[in-house]
Amino acid sequence: MPLGRKVKYGMVGGGPGAFIGAVHRRAAELDGLAELVAGAFSSDAQKSRTFGESLHLDPARCYPSYEAMAEGEAARAPGDRIDVVVIVTPNHLHYTVARAFIERGFHVICDKPMTTTLADAESLCRLVEQYGVTFALTHNYSGYPLVKHAKAMVAAGTLGALRKVVVEYTQGWLGTALEESGQKQADWRTDPARAGAGALGDIGSHAEQLARYVIGQRITRMLADVGTVIPGRRVDDDANLLLRYEGGVRGILHCSQVASGEENRISLRVYGSEGSLEWSQEDPNRLFFRPVDGPMQTLTRGSGYLSTEAQRATRLPSGHPEAFFEAFANVYANALRTIAARVAGETPDAADLDFPTVHDGATGVHFIETALRSGGTVGSGGHWVDATYTPSA
Amino acid sequence: MPLGRKVKYGMVGGGPGAFIGAVHRRAAELDGLAELVAGAFSSDAQKSRTFGESLHLDPARCYPSYEAMAEGEAARAPGDRIDVVVIVTPNHLHYTVARAFIERGFHVICDKPMTTTLADAESLCRLVEQYGVTFALTHNYSGYPLVKHAKAMVAAGTLGALRKVVVEYTQGWLGTALEESGQKQADWRTDPARAGAGALGDIGSHAEQLARYVIGQRITRMLADVGTVIPGRRVDDDANLLLRYEGGVRGILHCSQVASGEENRISLRVYGSEGSLEWSQEDPNRLFFRPVDGPMQTLTRGSGYLSTEAQRATRLPSGHPEAFFEAFANVYANALRTIAARVAGETPDAADLDFPTVHDGATGVHFIETALRSGGTVGSGGHWVDATYTPSA
Amino acid sequence: MPLGRKVKYGMVGGGPGAFIGAVHRRAAELDGLAELVAGAFSSDAQKSRTFGESLHLDPARCYPSYEAMAEGEAARAPGDRIDVVVIVTPNHLHYTVARAFIERGFHVICDKPMTTTLADAESLCRLVEQYGVTFALTHNYSGYPLVKHAKAMVAAGTLGALRKVVVEYTQGWLGTALEESGQKQADWRTDPARAGAGALGDIGSHAEQLARYVIGQRITRMLADVGTVIPGRRVDDDANLLLRYEGGVRGILHCSQVASGEENRISLRVYGSEGSLEWSQEDPNRLFFRPVDGPMQTLTRGSGYLSTEAQRATRLPSGHPEAFFEAFANVYANALRTIAARVAGETPDAADLDFPTVHDGATGVHFIETALRSGGTVGSGGHWVDATYTPSA
Amino acid sequence: MPLGRKVKYGMVGGGPGAFIGAVHRRAAELDGLAELVAGAFSSDAQKSRTFGESLHLDPARCYPSYEAMAEGEAARAPGDRIDVVVIVTPNHLHYTVARAFIERGFHVICDKPMTTTLADAESLCRLVEQYGVTFALTHNYSGYPLVKHAKAMVAAGTLGALRKVVVEYTQGWLGTALEESGQKQADWRTDPARAGAGALGDIGSHAEQLARYVIGQRITRMLADVGTVIPGRRVDDDANLLLRYEGGVRGILHCSQVASGEENRISLRVYGSEGSLEWSQEDPNRLFFRPVDGPMQTLTRGSGYLSTEAQRATRLPSGHPEAFFEAFANVYANALRTIAARVAGETPDAADLDFPTVHDGATGVHFIETALRSGGTVGSGGHWVDATYTPSA
């Protein structure tokens, strides 16, 4: 890295009890590219401080609020402030937090979905452009090396003309009214005000991005059969979509958080005229390629025959599995190297630009809104709607 | 069996080059319950005779046509004629052949889909009732022992309240315009006149029956996104359906014959409030049960803990796999024992009545017609339609 | 088949309660090549007759003993007697039964292990040669199409120079002193007088044959760690062997019948300089090929890229699984076609000669005896012994 | 942690081109428990410095040799020196490096095998006791959460009385004479002077430790069939062992580095009277439990039903896979927390003592030496030898 030091990051959210905050910290630091130097970990000032100290941070940089952090860090000497803010709050806060830091010139790494309204998402697109910052969205599933290889195979035409995509994200953890028990994750993720949407936002948007990343095509039409299976739940928890992509590719996307017994089954199949691919996140070190003639091949992460894109996203030889943290860290590594280059006043390496951006974020929010619009009254089954969307570049 | 001899069957269709005829013969005879004594194997009289002789049949009972066979057998002495006709012609002939034999009092075992029109299907329902014959439809996938166990688990409430069904039948063998090459199977299966429908009829109807068999519920509404991927093909080859079952269960059914690289992937998932099931035909000796709490269980065919229904449909201990022929033979065994009882003037064993009937056939044809109606213009994406149907019992 | 009729077979053993008799009958008849016309199913004359009648046999040909059957059939007119006897008694009877039929000129299909002593085995070799009959031994696991393909790959040099073989046959059904409960199968299979050996004979000999069939090499040295885990058991129930094959190939063969929780795990790995193969009987429709460079390939039964030997041993297209009965029937089909040719006075098709013979039987019995000799006192761990053996051809 | 800061570590070895150094650094830092502050990364002083600087280390602490580092760090103020040295050199240097640091009172984390002679291993045992330091050996495979759960199940008696262990570690990367190409890893790992042994030391010792860790029993007798498959190779590359454990448990351990096509297949099966376990490192998030009655269970990492030992070794919910780095980090986390407690003058948490120690290291070296002794002349097949060993505690 041109910077001659680790990238310095601060974190908003991710305090005690948060699942995703610790994931981001490990992902950020796995490759020795970044160090945490500041944080506003909780809306409770005391908790934020105590938590930051448990991470050996300077107490002065354990802020009581994101506003205080944005101002405090901006007031520090240029080489001594954070380079980038990592936003891991509930969804409804992403926009205002991101805005506060972008307007002070900080780069941003933000969890998904990016915002709870398309208006906010598009506002962020404009802000990112206006202030010239780097904005990375942590669609971590596209960080898996074999997902990158799948994308490379599609791009190389190995599958021939694409015909059909089947993508799903199936979980069971919200199979009961867990939110009524006060469980923290369930609480905010099923609150329309804080989450925006339910399964569609929390996991459906991952599925949409995963498919789009691999096939390199955008959805043009959709019909979303949006449902709420658990009585009393205020957001969708099961959604089944029929899709058309650019070029007429047919698609099925289904997601559920009430599929009892399932853990975190996000999987993708892509069918083309010359063969097909299948990948499942719960078994991430294998990619199944079925050529139209000849036996199925099991491609394994770390193998020498993989594409450059997959090779550079791997740290261990084949047979030594990598998994969730490493994939997450791949999103971070590219984003951090890009940010380091920009902080150093250099041009980022083109290969490092392979991470989801603010435009992916806007596309994801548009997907969620369109699906909810298509779905109409919950349980009605939905109707076909136009789903074309081009984020302002 | 009460009959004191094997059931005697004749076959219509299934001559040289036919895939499914040999399957039916093996299935019929696997358990020593039936013997082939007559046939009209081809519309070419000479071919029919030569083929029958290769099976060591009496040349006099190798008929030049189904009409000749129906008449010829009916003219024989009661104990010396066939008990049942097995119909394995292309779909468009099922109705007339079945009718000819039913009207002469013969029992019928028929391949699916039962007919190419709902009117014909309902006519067969009436004929079966009128003539009091047994009519079995070879939806062979519901013959697998672990499918029977899945049905038993659902019926016992082990999954709790059902929520969602995901069923698919995915193949790749029609991924090119194979019918233009003159390949016999592709030729008639893509001809609207002989097949009725394409993927929906050939494999989608299997998927529909498999799900219905297991969950014991009927579809009430559907939206079918029916497509033809291969240019010039005259029938559908890819269809994706959203479903509602009685009781509000949500469903996805997708089928394709253009999914390059896939072989014969018919699989089913059923999600309930207390757990879920997953089964795939390409790995038929394992049934995955995911209870809502506790580890996934892999139930294996032949195990002592399985339901009576599964146990009586198995011939080998666990670890000694059974497969396609044996499942097919399970449909036959129940149908043949039922027929033997009726021929012998006895009441069939209730357990033997577990085979698809003419009413399942009508339901399947209604499913196909409804899906095509929902699909509308090919490629339009389809719209929601009422799908309730109760065959005349 | 040149015979113009089905091969007629009689069965010795395989009456009520026998597992393997029904397997043989289904295997013999699956392809329409043979019909059962006589039997001595039990040493109890009444049971034999009742059982034969349940199979719709002529009561006159339901014999009270194998001697009566040998004499009775020999006394019938040439075209009206059995062509071949199928022997499915406990092991200790194989020799005398086989001898009685061979000496009357009948062909023989016999379950394994062939005999309980090498002297008997070699005597059978001589008798077979002397009387010019066909003798087939039902090592059914080498009947699986993908095992045949594995053999073809090795023969074609696809794996390069062979290095190592790992073969196992692991079961758990004798994990308790089941023989003390009177369970029929356990009773005779753990009786040294009737079974000869325990796990080594019952399943270890299958593993030995499977490996030898695929790699085409014979064992030259071995060390057998033979154990009896269940107190009081009179035969070995767990044996672990180190091997050397011709050409220096290193080998591990392990078998167990006390491996709690296992069903019927017979699997084989072959490593060569250019790649390796892995196959497991519980998942028989897949063969894993790992080339030294490039991704693992999953070869599937029924695929067009398979060898001729695999293709001719398959009945269904890929994705439509075949299993235990069909593999067993492949041994039968080759043996029956060979017998039919000989009965018709013709030369058998060379491709049909692919079935285990009396010499394989002698090799298997030698293997068992050598392993027991190497093992020495049970539990001692065993010592290296010469294991070369060439059956008199 | 009681220390109020991260543990400070220095590294010996692990410079440019080393595979395992980067693994150790990621493992050490994954949980925010340690920071790298010094290193002697290469025997080339300039390379060591450059490499250390690339890691943002203080150039003054990038030492030209391990001796300089031991002296230099010992000369620093108590709170400002390293707490622990991490040794990742080729095997033959472990002893002298460890000794240099132990004698100065530093704690040690060392890669395996611990030494190249048992005498050195036992000397280290005495030094560790004499100087009262903590010594951790990175047998990383026992760091996998489901391996810990397997151990807990055995300890709880869930498998009943143990009967048999089958453990293997199979690789193919040394399937050609890679060492002749100058490839760095192959070069030293096949040099008897630097590696000590070949496959037995590099991977066989992992397999031995994995099995011993899970079953809690030590080997008492063994026979090792030690081979060198690649002509000209100076160490063993394929070894197959028969074992007896305390209590009479029968064992098979096999390892190979010439198994073409294999990646890093280390797997373990444990059979007991009440059930069996199976785990494979290439699919580390699943543990298969086969109870003697009832279906196989697939236990998944991160599930609430797992043992405390497994739960505390996991960071992500089930369905979000963890893998090699995380398992490695589990060894580190326990060792680092123990070291932190000792540095802080406190008693370590008993649960943190779950990491391999110097005594495990001596046991491993004894295993290697005993296997080589049993094996005798390469290719002879080996003979049974006493293998009891109790490291001085």
C-alpha cells in the first residue's frame, strides 16, 4: 500500500451485543491493512466509552455520538484523524451518519441495505460524487473468491448465453415471533422504522446483489410475492420473486427468514447455453460447474486454475478452507487499498475497485422498494412491475 | 396375493427405442407380481410382433394395434386374458387407448400426464367409475420410500403448521433444439399435438404431484411464468410458478428442460413451524429433516425408525441403496395387489391403495392447463389465476 | 440372446427369512433373461415346497433337498431342465451343493465367499474345468457401472502409475452380540462352522475383490490386524490390513461389522501418479475423479462420456439413479448371457465374460485364509506374510 | 483479559515466501488479543528488516537473527518488551530458538513438529518447567470448534465404550519431485536435516494429535508401514499405521503427501459402542454423529446445542462458516489469554488451558520417532513396537 501505514478507521455502532460490529472489525483488520482508532459504539455515551476502552482505544476518541465523532475527528490534524468511518448501525441511521462524515470529507464503509428510502440512497449518491469520497457497501457474499470466479466465468462466456438464474437466501431464525422476546437483533430487524423492510431488505438485497454481481446484468421486470408468515410481525419475512434481467434472462429469487431449520442458506445457480454454475455460501470453498457436455467439475478455492480475480482474493492453499470472515475481509481489502491510494494522493489499482459502491447501494434500495411495490397488499401475490433502474453514476 | 398367480398384463406402446416401456416392464415384474403376456408395442404391426417375440411373447398376442389388442384379449377366456393394460404411448394417445380397454372391463396402468385435455381426463374419471375398474397413474417419484416417509411425517404433524413448499424439476437435456435432430424422445415430447404441453406436462406435473402427495394439500391459486427458451420450440421448456395451497401455504414450483448440465433434479422442500424436510431424487436414499431445534437428521431408506408406509415400500436394508426402478415398482406393486384383489373378488388392502389414480391424473391435467392459462402469451410472465380443482370422485 | 428363450434357473437356499435369496431372484430376472423354475429353498421339505408355491413354481420342482434337486433336474429332458443353479445357502454348504450340480453338468451361480476352505475352493476350480461349466460368483459390488468405469480408467492409464489403494467395508449391524438373540442372519454369519470367517469373509472379501477388479493387480504381501470386538463372538468382526500389490502398490483394506452407526459403507480410493478415483457404494451413481491438475470431476452413471463397459451395464439415463439390485443384475446379466450362449452351443460374447468366476472365488478364499494366518492370535496385531496366489486357470 | 493491553509478540521466521508465518500472524491477531512488535523474519538481515517494515514494525525491532532478537528484547524495559515469541522456522531450528527465548523468560508459541529429536523435545519440557514459561504448540486442527465438541461428546460418554479410530491426513502436493524444482516449501520439508521426517512429521503428527485430543487416549502399540513413493526423495511421503490405544481401542492412521488430486484431507472417525463421529477438515462446519439407533445427525458449528467448549471457540452463528484461520486463532486465543494472565500475575482461566503444550510436542516427536523405528527399512512394511510414552510432566 502506498500509504506507508495502516488505514485508520472509526466505527459508528457495533457496540456490546451487536453481531455485525465485531465482524466488521475482524474483516477490516484481517490483512493488516487497517486499525481502529475511534468509535461511537453506542447511543449511550458511557457504554460507548467502556466498549472502546475494552478495545484498547484512546478514551478521548470513544465518542458519545456520531455527530461528536464526526466533529471531533474532523478537528484533528490531517494525518492524525480517521481516514474512513465504518457504519454498522441499524439501517435507518445509515443515511444521516454517512452524510455527516461525507460532508467532512471522510471515506465511508457502510453495512447494507444502504438506506431505508430510495430518496436517501440517491442523496448519498450525489453527496459521494460531490465530495469525492470513496463509499463501500459491505455486500460480503460477493467477496467470496469462488463468487468472483463465477463472475469471471460468466464474463469469459464459459456459460454461453445466459438463460436462467435461481438465487435464494433462506433462514429460519425468525421462525417464531422472536422480536416479542426482546432479542436485540430481532427487535430492530423487524421494526419497519429502523429496518425499512424485513427479509427483502435484510437478506433479499444480498441475494439480488449476489446474482447481479455474478451475471453482470440488472433486473428489468419483477413480480414479488411478499408475505408475512408470523402473525403480528410488522415486516415481510418470506418473499418469492420472478424476475427478468437485461437480455431476457429468466430469474427466481426467493428469501425467507421463517424457514424452520435453515441456517444461512444463500445460494446461486446460473444456467447458460454452454453450462451452469452453482454455489452455496454454507459450503463456500466449492463451486460446481456443469458443462453442457462432460462431467460436473468441483472448483476449489485456492486452486491454481482459478481466475486472477479469485486468486487475489484468497490467502490459503486449496484444502485449507476460508470462510465468512475472509470473504468479508475481501470487500474490506479492496476498499481499504482504494482508500489508502486516495489518501496518499494516488490512483487506485483498477483491480482494487472490485467492491460494492454507493450505486450498488441505491440499486439495492430500489430493488427493495420495487419488490414491496410489486407485492402490494401483503399476501396478495403481487403483480409484474417495471424494475429498471440506473443509479446516477 | 389372493390371486394365486401373477397378474397378467399387456402393454400398449413401449416398443423399440422407447425409454419408458422398458422401465414399466421392469417395474411391473420386479416383485414377481406380474407377467407380460400381450402387447401392441408399435403402430407398425411387424415391429410390434418382432419386439414382442424378443420378449418371448406368444406371437398371437403381439397385436398390430391397441384396438386389435383390446378386442383380441377381450375375446379370450376370462382366466386367460390380460388383467390389466399398461399404456406407455405418447400422451395424446392415452385417452383413446385407455377408453378402449376400460370399456371392455380391463384395469389400466397409464403413464403421465394422463391426457392432453382436461375434458378427456374428466371423461376418463367417469369411465373408470362407470366400469368399476382400477386406474393407476405412474407418478413414480411418489413411489420412493422416503417420499412416503415425508408424507407420513407431515401427516403426523412433525413439521407443525406448514408454511412453504419449494419444489423443482430441472433438466438440461432439451437445452438445444434436439427435436430438430429427429431424436425420438425429443420429437414427440416437444410436439404440442402429441405431448400436450412441454416442460409443464412432462416434468412440471411430476413436481406438482410430488408436493401434493407429501403435504396432502391442493393448489388454490397460481401464477405461472411460462417460457420457451429455445427459439423455434413449439412448447414451453422453462416454467416458474408461485403457488398458494389450501391453508395458505406458500409455494414455489419451477421446472426446466433447458438447464444445461442438469440431469434429473427433482427435489422438494417443505417448511413447517416445527421443522423442515428436504429430499432430492438424485440422492433418493436420504431424507433431510431439520427440526426447529437440534441438529439436522439424515433419515435413510431401510432404517427401522421409518414409518410403516416407508418400510413396506423397501426391499433392502439401509446402506444397500434402492433407486428409480424400485420406486417405480412401488407404484406398480400397490396397483397390482389392488388389481389382483379385485380380480379375485376380494377387497383390496387399504395400504395397497397408495398409488396415484385417475383423479390424480385429472388434477395433473388441470394443473397443466391452469398453468398455461396463467402464463398467457409465452414470456409475458403470467398472472394470478384461481387454481382450485376437485376431480369428480 | 441366442437361446430363444429365458435361461431356466433353480435356487438352493434363499427361503423364508433369507435376505440374499430375494436379491438373487430380482437380480436374475431384472432384465428378462431368466426365469425361476425349480428350488430347494429350505432344508425343511415342507417349507421348501410352500415357499416355492408362493413363487408360483411347479410343486414337483420344489425339492426337499439340493441332492433331490440335482437328481431330479438331471433326470428331466434336456430342454426342460434347469440350465443353471443359483446357490445362496450359508457358506459352508456352497462347496457340496456346487459339486453336486457341476458333476451333473449344470452351470452355477454362487454367492460369496465361495467356500470355507481353500482346499474346497481349489477343488471347485478343478471341477469347473473338468466339467466345462460356467461358474459365476456374485461379487455384486463390481457390478456397479461406475466401478466398471473406474476399472476402465485405470486400464487406460488415466491415473498413471498406481501408488496406493484405500478400500474399506464398514458396517455396524453386528455392533452388539446380535447372534445371541437368535437373529437368523447374525446366527450363521458368526458361526465359524457355517460362515468360515467373520467380517473378513462376509465383507472383507468383497473389499478385496472390488480393489482387485478395479486396479487389475493381485495382493503379494499382507499384514492383517484381525480382531473380535464383541466379547464372546466366535469370529472376527473387525480387521485392518496393510497390503502390497503387484508392482509395489501400497494398500490399506479395513473392514468392520461393529462400527456403530454405519450401514453398508464399502468404498474405494485409488491413487496414481496422474490422478485418483473415489467411489462409495452408498452413493453409487457418482464417481469422483481427481486429476493431478484441474478440478475434481464427478462422473455420473448413464452419461455419454463413460466407457463402453459402464454404458452396457446401465439401463437408465443419468439423473435416474440405479442401485444395488441393478448392480447385482449386471453380474447376472453377463453370466446369464454367457450361459445362454453355451447352452445354445455358441461362443459367448467376450464382453459378457466380465463377471467373477471360480478363480475369483479361490482368490477370495485364499485372501481370507491368508489374512487369518497373518492375524495369528486374535488381537495380536498380525505379522507380514506372503500373499501371492495364482488360482489354477 | 486482565492485562489491560494486547499481548506483544515477536516472530522468528515467517518472512517473505513463508506460508505459515502469515497464518500465525492472522491467527494471533484475529481476536484483537495480540500485536506484533518485533521479528527476526529471515536469516538474511536485510530481508528481515524490509519484511518487518512492510508490517509497519519499528525498524529497531526487526532483528537480523533470533539471537539478536532474544537479547535485544530481553534488554528492553519489562513492560516494553515482547511477552511471547512465535517460532515459525523450519523444524530443525525450533529447539535452539525456543531455548534461547525460554532461558530469557519469554513465553513461546511454536509450530509443529516441536523438534526433530526426542532428546530435544524432552530438553524443552525440562526448560519449560525450569523457567516456568507457557509453551503452546500450534496443532491447529484441534482448534476447530466441532473437534472440541467431538472431544466433549467422547468425554461425556455419548459414544459409549470406544472401539476404533480411523484418522487420516492425505495430501497430493508432493506427488512429484517438487523439491527438485527448488520450490521453497518442498525444499525444506523433504530435507531430513531440516524437517526431521517427511509426511509422518509434517502431517502424520497432526493426525496423531487430532485423534488423541478427541478420544483422550494415548497410543500404546503401533505398526508403521512407512514408504517413500517418489524416487530419490529423502524422507517418507506415505505412511500407514495400525494402532492400539489405551483401553485396547483399535486404530488406523494413514497419511500421504503423494495422493494425487487430494488437497488437505485430514479427517477423523471414532467408533464407540453407542455411536460414532466423523469430521473432515475440508468441511469443518459439520460434525456427523451416528447414534447406534436413530438417524445420523449433522451438528453444525455455532449451534446452541453444542458443548461449552465448542461454543466458546466460535465467533459466528451457524450457517456463517468459520474455517482454517479461525481454528488456528482458537489455539492462539487460549494460549494468549493464558500468557496474558501470567504476565499480569494472575491465574489463568482453566478453560483457556485448552491448547497443545510442550508435552504434546514431546508426544508428537515420540510418535514420529516410534513410527520411523517401527517402519524400519523403508518399504519393508514395519513391525509392531511398543509405543507407550509419558512425557515428563
